[in-house]
Amino acid sequence: MKKFLILFFITLFAFTVASCGGDDDPDDTGNTGNTGDTGDTGDTGDTGNTGNTGNTGDTGNTGDTGNTGNTGDTGDTGNTGDTGNTGNTGDTGNTGDTGNTGDPVPTYNFDGVWAQKAISVANTKSSTGIIGVGDIDAISTTVTISLVNMWYEDGVVKSTAAACDIDVDTGSQFMEITFPDSYMSSLIPTEYTFEVFEEGGGYKLFVENHVYTTSVELENPLTDDMPLDGSDPRVKDQDGDGFPGMRINATGKSLLSPVIGNGWMDIASRTITTHEINTVDENNLWGTNIWNGEQIIYAASADLLKNEKTVTPLHDQSSIKFVRIDDSYDCAKIIAEKDALFN
């Protein structure tokens, strides 16, 4: 079984899908970076009880002024005596802890329903070994449209995204990739937790090394090796068709039509993403889509679909955008109005 960088990007939130079958160099999976742990910023909590100021204490006994002594001989004033001990003023007491005041709540309203468009672009190189086709070197573009629920909670912004549509332009005249209903309906919504920062008069959302997988269960999703054998118990039949992995359609075109025909691949995948998303105005968020991934093919209708390939993400051409919508929108309405929403 071959292992290669993903040509798909289906995180439901920003997940890239491979354009032309094949695999990457198994010796170079790409450096996904340190995972870090973005974690939750924690509960900002109430400011806490400032505590009692404590007992300021008694001012103490000021003491006797002492014996002023006899005036005696008016020549000598005599001993005026000691003024006595004025006493201790006492401790002011423990003012208590002020508690955790927490981060200020953003003035921007992140709460609500959003339509999301993730664009993932990659340079793909593969060899067909077919005369007249030869090596394929293409720029593939995957556009994922999702329905997103977003809200602010305890100092972070959380979101849940469900993929509505995935469209792949393989950049090649020889291959078309599509996703059957069984694939789309089996995708698990993606959950994100974003850190929130004030920046440039607005706000920035940030998440690093977010992991999304399909058809596999890994103990450590960020660092575990992907299983290469479909019989591995970590591989799941996520779309319920009776075969390991999830099935996607791969249709050969032009000179590859007789070789591939209406083909298919059973795959598992892992995508790791980092996003910096900025507020543009009250209804728009735009940001970066930094992604890397792997795809494993467990079975395919043609050997050509399992040929090795090299996929290089083009991060400067990849992006993510959110547009605020109302509760009347579902996936069908977003897809129908996507051109107007994301113009």
C-alpha cells in the first residue's frame, strides 16, 4: 500500500481533496510543524472575590505620657518623663486575591451562522507510463463549501462546520474527481477552537495544527503513522459500503478514458491545517489556509490510480472565507447562492 501527500483537502472546514490518483514520496511526508497545543485559553472566570480588607487592628494603647515631674526649681524644667509606648497600629489584614479578571470579551459578534469557502491549491506531479500522456504536471484547485455554526465561549471562539459541497479542478484534461452522496453524508462535522486576538482595530482568530481524519482512528492523530493496510483495525468503513476507507469517484478522460473509465478509489486521509482569520467587517471573515496532508489508497479500480505522485501545497494561493448568513440557510441554499455569497 502506498502513502502519499493528500490531493484532497476535506476538513469540512478546510479540507483538500486530491486531483489525480497516485502517491507521494513515502520518505518525505512533509514537515507538518510542531503540534504545539493551542488548547483552550481556559475559563476567564469572574473577577473573583476581592476579599475583606481585614481587621485594621486597634491603634494600641498610646500609653501614659509619663510623669512630667515636679516643676521644682523653676530654674530647671525637670524631667518631662517618657511619652510612653504609643502601641502598635495593628496589621491591615489580608486584602485577599483579586481573582482572575480574564480577557476582555470581544466587541465583535462572532456568534451565528456562516457560509464558509475554503480554497486549497496544489502543484501535482505524477507519471502515467502511457504513451501520449507521459508525466502529468498540473495545478489542482479544491473548493469546499460548508455550513458553519460559530460562537464565543470562555475566551475562545468555537465552530462546527459541515461540508455541503466539494468541487475539484484537477488542472488536467485526463482526470476528473467527484464525491458520491455516500461520501458526503458520511463526513463528520469539523470542530475548531480558535484563540482570539485584537489586531489592527479588529480581531484575529488563530488555530495551529488542527487535525482532521477520514476512515481512521489514531491514538495520536497528529503524529501516528497512517495505517497502510486496509485490514488494520484502525481503518474504518466510514461510508458503510463494506470496504475499508471511503470511496471517491475517479473518471478517466481523453487518452485515459479507456484505461480508467468510470473508476473509483477507497481512501483514508489526514489533513493538518493552520488558520489565521481576520475580521473584515461585521459580516465577513477572511484568512489563510495553511495545509498539509496524507492519503492512503486501499483499493482502486485501476492500477494507474495508485501510481506515485508528488503534491506540493501552494499556500499563497489557498485561502478561507466566511460570510454571515441567517438561520434560513441550509446546505442546498448555500450551494444555490454560493456565487453571490462569495463574490
